[in-house]
Amino acid sequence: MTRLLGSTAINSDPSIHQSIYFLANKIMEIFPSSQSLLLSFSIIISVIFIYVKWIPLGSKNRKNIPPSPRKLPIIGNFHQLGSIPSRNLQILSQKYGPIMLLHFGSIPTVIASSAEAAEEIMKIHDLSLCSRPTLTMPNILFYGSKSISFSPYGEYWRRMKSIIVLKLLSNTRVKSYKKVREDEIVHMIRVLGESCGTTVDMGSMFVSLTNDIICRVALGRKFDGLKYTDLLKRFMDMFTVFSIGAYIPWLSWVDRINGSIGRAEKIAKEFDEFLEGIIEEHLSKKNKEGAKSNEGEDFVDILLEIQKDKTSNGFTLHRDSLKVVLLFLEAFLGGTETTYASLEWALSELIRNPRVMKKLQQEVTEIAQGRSMIYDEDLEKMPYLKAVLKESLRLHTPAPLLVPRKSMQDIKLMGYDIAEGTQVIINAWAIGRDPALWEEPYEFKPERFLNNTISYQGFHSEWLPFGGGRRVCPGINFSVPVIELAIANIVYKFDMVLPNGVKNEDLDMSEEISITIRKKSSLRVLVTHRF
Ligand code: HEM
């Protein structure tokens, strides 16, 4: 990037003229005598000569660099991110355009804020832009960035992603988790039923639901003891710790001194011991029971099988990689946070919009035909439910800036030159609220998703909650049925109002950034049976 920026800076920056003038004045101040006048005059002439010599050379190599907001020394544009970066970047893009160049410390970062720009990134330049930058915390917590989400593009990432897509999260495999999904939703509905007439914290309820489903599917059983939840919380919290060394390398000693590296290493070690325990538990169970049918296999069983089968396409799944799949699974992070954040936003929008809630309750009630609950196979007959979830993901994209990409070569993006090594961020949150794409973009109107072909896989760049291209989220088939089934059953069985006489329409929808963009205050509701 510096290479690209170099020539343009010298040619186009008016500060060069100011600098020559400033230099001349300084020389006159330092050497006021008449002999020195000659010396200073010749220096000025030399500087002008060098500058003029640059012009033809520069114009030949001139690069078209994206517009940039003014940056500060050392920190670059960090100060412009604020507490909700997606929103502040959206505001900046209204001034600087859909492609802008910012600097986070010394890291040049392109921000794409329009569907057209996202389309170019994910379709035309997907191969050049599908690597990931190295980030300090994931590097420590994921065995040297061995996780699929954070590993750079290459053979390792391809093999690991195909294991996740084909072996753990394929359509057939996800269907086989039906019982776990339904069991846990029945459990949640029972707890809600018992809490009727009292205020329920739906945020915590959704955390337990997603955590229990993912633990059962990935690890074979629930882990909800205090020790485990505390470890998980500390692990997740590490992702929100800002590492200065990742952006200003010569200040990386600060991360050691302030203890953040030490804390991350300690948590990584504790989690490693926890996962080792689970793997050993599975191995000894397998030894006792011998080879059995695939029925009821969890992710650990499947991964241990792949590890045993060393001949499988010449790829050896090392123990660290196995643990990292479980660890992230991108379960705990990719899976849980995003899924429960989506659940909480969707239910909040329904509560705030009684018209939509009523229409959805009519749909689910009609399909349920008096049965005690909604099942997986009913979901296909509920177009309005699907539209509600899509509209909620449009307004509340859980990963608003997706996951940063990194350019593997120089490219031209919407006419701008982007150098190899540049970080590329897509502001999916801003695209989802772009008035050029969405009528009344701030209104919750699920009807806009009825009778259209917008799918989850990122083929439509105006709506990208799961990203797109080679790096698209592989957890779509897993999380969408969980969210749909939970919402369908909750609105089928219960009516909800806000406590303390607050009108439903006045529900506080403030956002907060953790790993995802979450509701700032947990959703608390008074629940009553519908029938
Ligand atoms: C509502 C739920 C979810 C949302 C909104 C979501 C969103 C995302 C997004 C935006 C990305 C980055 C895509 C890109 O860079 O273009 C991603 C990547 C990923 N997600 Fe999800 N996700 C969800 C659920 C899940 C679940 C349940 C799992 C696993 C069980 C999962 C596993 C992953 C993995 C492994 C990646 C990395 C893909 C790669 O880098 O190649 N996600 N997700």
C-alpha cells in the first residue's frame, strides 16, 4: 500500500508546495547572512528540480487511490470508529463514497459500503480477496489461527472448510440433529410456560437454548455448570480485547505489559485442557462400546473418525486442528453468539411491531392445527415466518462488518487501485439500510421478503448477513432452523408484553458491540399463554 500511496502523495498533495515554501523560510532563518543566501538558494533550486523531475515519472505510475478521511499520526482512523463502528463507517461513507481507504494504525483498510462494491469483492475478486488478516487474539486462542474463520486462504483452510461443510454441517447431517433441536425447544417452551405471569429474561433464555443445542451436537452433552459458563465467558470476552500490536506493530510490547497476552494464553490453556478432557471421554467411550452405527454421532465422534482415517484424501487432521474446529465451531463463537443475537433481535422486532406479530401468529396457528408444537417439517409452509427472520437479519446483521478479508494481490476495485496486503471490510449493516436499495429502510416490513428470491447464501449482495463467496458462513443450515423453530413455537404458544407498563412499541432497541452486535439491554417480557 505504501508503494501505491507513495507516488500519489508526492504528486497530488498540495502540502508538498507548502513544504517547499516552509523549507525555504526555515533556511533563511538559519542562514541569514549573504553567503548563506547563495547556499540556501541552491538548496531550494535542487528541491524544486527534484520535485519537477517527479511529475512526469509520477503521472505515468499514478494510482487511483480511494478517498480517505483525514487520519491522525500513529493511530490512523481508529478514532473515527466510535462505539458502533458499522454506524460510524456508514456516516463516513456518505461523505467519502462506497469505497474508502482508512488506516487502522498502520494497516490500510478498504471499507465497502454499497451492494455494487460488495458484489465486486465477493464475485469478481473473490479469489484475490478471500484471505484473512492475522489478528493477535484469534492467533493465541485458536492454536495459531488454525480456525477456519481466521486462517489465511490456502490448502489448510480448503481442507478444513470442506470437513465442516461436507461432514459436520451438510444438509443430511443437520437433519439428523432434528431431535436435539426439538428437545431443547420443548424444554424452553416448558420453562416459559412455568414462568407465565412473571418477567422472563429472553436474552438469557436464548443463550441457554443455543448453547445447549450446540454443546449436544458438537460435544455430545450439555455443559452448563458454573465452571464451564465462566470459562466460556472469559474466552469470548478475550475477543473484545483490543490488541494494539496487531495494528501498530512497534507497540506490541504494550499488549504484554497490560497483561492481555498473558490472559489470552492462560484462557487458551484452560480451554485446551477442557477439550482434551472431552476428547479422552469420547475415546474411552468408543473403546468400551466398540464400533457402532453412525446414529447419534456428535462432532467429536465424526472428527475422531476423520483423524483415524489417515488415507482420507491425504490430509492429516492433527489434534490441534480437531480441537480448534470444536472450539470455534465454530460452535462457541461463530455458532452461539450469532444465533442467540439473531433470536433476540427477531423477537424484539415482533414485540415492537404488533401488526407483524399478529400476522405471524395467524400463520403459525393455521399450520399447527391445534397440535402441541410446531415441528421442523412445518417450517417450509410458513413463508411469513421466513420473511420475518430475513427482515430482522437485514436490520440487525449480527456480524455487521462480516469478517475482514485480506487482498492477496494488487487489484482494481470499482476503478480504484487496491494493493496486495490491504484489509477489506464489507459494511453489510450499512448495505442492509441503504435507501437506494430498500424502501423505508428503517421500517420493519417482512413483506419485502415475500415473493422474492433473496437467499441466505450471499448471492444477492444487497443482503449479506452470512457473508458470501468462498468465505460464506457454513452454519446457515444449522442456525436458520433453530431460529425459525424457536420463534415459531414461542409466538404460537405465548403472548408477550413489556413489564412495568411500557408500551411494546417503545421497546429500547439500542445496540451494543461484543463479538456480534447485540441488544444493549436484555429483552425482558411478561409472558401469558395464548390458549
Ligand atoms: C445467525 C447465525 C449466523 C450468522 C449471522 C453468521 C454469520 C457469519 C458471517 C458474516 C461470516 C463471515 C462470512 C464472510 O467472511 O463473508 C461467518 C463465517 C463463519 N461462520 Fe457463521 N454465522 C452464523 C452461524 C454460524 C454457525 C451456527 C456456525 C457453525 C456451527 C458458523 C460457522 C462459521 C464458520 C466456520 C465461518 C468461517 C467461514 C470461512 O472463513 O471460510 N456460523 N458467519
